[in-house]
Amino acid sequence: MEAVKQGTPVLALRSDTHVVLASFKKAQSELAQHQQKIFKIDDHLCIGISGLTADARVLAEYMRNECLNHHYVYDSPMLVGRLVSQVADMSQQKTQSSSKRPFGVGMLVVGC
């Protein structure tokens, strides 16, 4: 939770037809580049993250693979709630093992 508290804020605004996802784009120091905080998962799904970017990339790759597998099998886009449930289950499994650490990232998942 400490990594999420120290991360940059992410904001999402929703209307009936559109979603806007916004984040700060600041570098840790003058010599460093800014890190990407918004990831496209699928044509209908996007996430904004706060916390450890490396953990977010792992989760984003997992979410992309799940969306691709679902689209391949069912020939329809994956429901946002189902994907979030699968990510929550995977995160919970990480906390059950003593040799693994939990993901240090907070995600804002938006989609239609």
C-alpha cells in the first residue's frame, strides 16, 4: 500500500458515451524520463496505474493475454467485470504464498 500512496494520482471521468483517463506525466528527477501510467489493454479497455510501474506492466500483460484468449475462443470482447475479477483472483493468489510479495500497484480500469 505504501507504493500506491507514493505514486502519482490517476483520474477517470465517465459519460454515457466516453471515458477520459488522466494522469500526471512527471519524471522522478531531471535526468530520468517519465514513466507510462496509462496502458491500453484492448480496443474497449484501458487502465491507469499508481504505484510500481513494473508490477503494472506484469498485470497489463496478463490482462492483454486474457482479452486475446477470450476473443479467440468466444469471438467477442471480454467483459470488464470478468477481467477485473480474474486480476483480483490472481492478486489474491500472490498474497497466499509466503515466498511472493503482493503487487504494489493500484489500478483504475475503464472500459465499455
